Amino acid sequence: PIAGKPISKPETSNKQGENVYYYVNEENRMMFIYGTGPMNTYSSSEEVEWKGVDKTSIETIIIEEGITSIGNYMFNNFTKLQSIEIPSTITTIGINPFIGCNELINVNIDDKNTNVKYEHNIIVCNKTAIALMQKDVYKKVVVPLQTITIGEYAIYENNIIEVITIPATVNSIKQKGISSCSLLSKIYFLGNQ
């Protein structure tokens, strides 16, 4: 078992989906998400509710096998989050669930997951760029090859990026896909159109 993880689930857990539960190990600043099926999804970041969770103290989130999706804005403003584990069963990720997670540097995706990739500090799910991680570190960003869409808020609220390179495979950028990047001065598209 992972350090800090109890052998059995607690008697009471909160829900974040019909069959999705979570609990916090406060001592180790870890949150565990378990069950089956999709997590809830929300139409705005203000709607996301984590009962009994101090979003400013969680450093690690472990999503266990059986969970199939991460909903829109799910981990918005988990300001101390440093590490997340994504299992092989995750097949979809909603609108950038990591807005405000500026300390997130370790994105661990199960090797068997064929839907989610982490490359060039960008999480890509089903060929859609979902979220730029370590956003206040790099002045140049390269969107991974094979990406078809840059999702909503994928590259958002960044005060460091000056240059973005987009591969020829990208054929759409969703609303605010690249937004609020105060120093962005150049975008290179490697395609013909």
C-alpha cells in the first residue's frame, strides 16, 4: 500500500459521483478517490464542492482504478497539490480540472492508460490538450504532437509564457483555450492553415 493509505476505506466517505467516494488522510496531506464510474462534472469552478476538504492543504491525490472520468474544474484551486495519480480506467477528463494548481509537478499516469498522456508538461486526453502544468516555469510551450484540439482553459492565466508552438495536427482551439497569458507574444502554428 501507498504510504499514508489506510488498509481499509473509512466508514464514512463523501461522494463526488454516483459511485465515486473520497476521503482525506490529513496527517499525510493526501486525498483518495475510489469507487466506480465517472466523477461529477460541473458547469463552473464555483459549483465544485469538496465537503470536509481543505483545498489549501492537500499535496497528493490518488485516483484509484475504477474511476472513469475527471469532471470539469474538479481540482480547481487545490493550491498546494504537488502530485496526482491517474489510473488506467480514466477515459475522459473535462474542462481543465487543474486551474489554480500551480504547485502540481508530478502527474503519474498508469502505463496501461491509452487515453491520457502527459508530455511537454501538458495533460492530453483523447487527443485534446486539457491542462498546462508547471505553468509558471517555462517561457516556451510546445503542444504535444498528435494533439487535435486545445481544450477550454488548457493554457490559462500564465505570466511567464512568451512563445507557444502548435503542431499541424491541431485543427481547433476551444473558447479560452489559450487565454490570459500576459507575456505571450508569439504563437507558431506548424500547419498550412
